[in-house]
Amino acid sequence: MASVSGQTRRKLCRPHWHASCLCCGGGLLAALDKDETAIDKEPTAPRAMNGGWKTAGHDLGALLSTPELDARATRDPALLAPLHRALDDAAAHAWTPGAPAADARLDEARLFCHRALYRINRLRLYWFDSPAAYVNERSRVLLDLQDRIEEPWQAWLDARVAVGDDELAAPLDTLRAWVARDLEAADTPEYRFFAQDIDLEGYKRLLQIGSLNGLVEASQLSRTLGGFAGGVQCMLTRILFEEYGGGRPQRKHSTFFAAMLEELGLSVTPEAYLDTVPWEVLAAINHAFYLAENKRFFVRFCGAFTYTEVSTPVSFRGYAAAARRLGLSDGERDYWSLHIREDERHGRWMVDEVAVPLLERFPAQRGDFLAGYAQQRIVEGDAAAATLAACRDATLREAAA
């Protein structure tokens, strides 16, 4: 599938603002400290980051809550120069084609990029904190920073997906074949690790990483629902309604996730374990924001969401088996089991009530739908592999202690 160029994306998505001055300076925090409106609170320092990117992470934290950010940046473009340099440097290193897999600086660059992008994206959702925290949610400065990260990353991601002409010729047949493949409950090494080997510390790490998404269950889906209320929109709304427990807080899926955390004495604050989350998991979250926030990608979003709903029961079976073996679940009323039951149904709905009518209405977009599905399979596969590695490391450290 041809990717959308950075220049085209800027024209279609948002007004363009760019601070071009590359003067050296003492960093954004130092400049803000001179202003009486600067915030006092510094964010937690990022983990596993080189000095320049670590400083840039602090700069971005200050930027997000700076009053009159756009006006101040217009008066003094040099204010943003260090952050721009750090983002451009990290993005260039992170998404270089053919980079070696075992490259620590590559992982640092990708972690920095996706933490920065996540902190901007989260302004699209309300977290029941002070409204003052959202003073810059429409900032052109932040939109420009978002472009600097998303454009090279999305180009890199697009290059990993290719949908063949034979697959495009019969898109529904292709989709049904892909779904049948992804529904197979294969006895994979990943499943066996969670079902047979993971210990309590490894399982805690699984919950910590999963909490970033599990405690704000399916929230990006809500960003796609406005507009003409056709059958596709109604089905997506129905799925979101079930994710939110039919409007009953005690039945909301995130409530079940919080119960798992509380059982093990872990925090139920949504971002308490942000520093433990691998870049691949952040990338999956950021990708959901990217597709949901850009309506021209609605068909691609539906393809991606179809994969998510189809594949979740398979991946969650290993987690559910771990919970049962560790004596943390009866296999009936926990978060994993609930998702397995409901997402088996949601997967069928996405194929029959979303994919079929969309592909009939927009035959020219069949490549977008299939690419969305295939791309999401890659993104979630990366996230699952990173989560597995983190849980295995936690288990091995506990065994060696």
C-alpha cells in the first residue's frame, strides 16, 4: 500500500506551524524558569535514555502545560530549538531502514519517540484531572511535534506491509482467510511460557505493562463514532458500549483489570507503570490514536480494529492460564476470561457487520482495510513479543534471587 507522504499528511491533517530557528540555548526548562507562568512540577525522568533525550523529555513535560505556548513560541522560536533537534535526531535514528536489531541506541530512540508521542496523544482523552492540564490540547506547536514523530515512524511502518494484487482481488475472501489463520489456538512457545512457566513476579510485570491500556479500555474507539449514524457506526458503538459495561461502572472492563491489580497490591492509577512499558506497547497505543484521530483513515482503523477483536481471545488464553495456575482466577469472572468470551463475539461482528458493508460501500478502499488489518497484526505482534521478553526477564530475575 502506498504511504501518505509527510507533506500531504501535513496538508490534510492540521494547520502547519514550524519553528525553524536552530540556535543553541540552555534548554526549554531554563527558559521557562524565567517566566512567572512556568509550571513547577517536573515529570518523572524517562528510563533508559541518553542525556540529550532525557533532557528533551523534561522539556516536553514542561511544554505541555505552558500557558500561551503558541504565542510564546512565535515570539521566541529559539525556545523550541533544543527539543526539535532531539526529536529529529531520535526520529532519524529510530526509523532508519536496515538498522541492526540488537542496537541499544535504536531502542532508546524509539522509546523516546513513543513516550513523547504518547504524552501528546493522551491529551485527546480526559483523565479526570485539572482542566488546566489541557490548555494546549489544540496547540499548533504540539501538532508540529507530533508530525515530526509520526511521519518517519508511519513511513517505516507502511514499508513493513504489502498487500498483493491477488489478495485485493477478493478482499472478503482474503479477510476471512486471515481471520481463520489468526483464530487458531496454536500451542506456541509464548502460550506455553505464560501457561506453564511464568511466576508471580513475571505475572505482575504483565499487569503493570497491560495497565496502561487496560485501565482506559478501548477509549480510542470513542474517537471514531461521531457523524452519520449508519450500521457500521452503530456496531462500533455497540462494541464500545460493551467495553464500558453497558454504562455500569462495575461491569466496565477496566474495572475487572483494576481488580487484578488490587489483588496483587499494585497501583490502579492508569499511568503508574508508564516507565516499565516497552516502546512496542506504546507504539500500539499511539498507532490506535493515529488511526482514530484521522478520519481519512476510518476504513484502515476498522481493519486494524478487526484484527484486535479477532486476535485478543487467542493471546489472552495464555494469560488466563497463568492466572489460574497462580491461583488468581477461577477462569470464569476475571478480566481475561471476560475478554475471551466477549471478543470472540466482537470479532464476528467486526467481520460481518463492519468489514462486509464497508468493503461494499468503499471498494476503492479495500487496500486500506486489508492494510489496516495486516499492519495491526505487526504492531500487536511487536508489542506481544516485547511484553513476553519483559515478563520472562522478571521471572528469571526472581528465580536467580
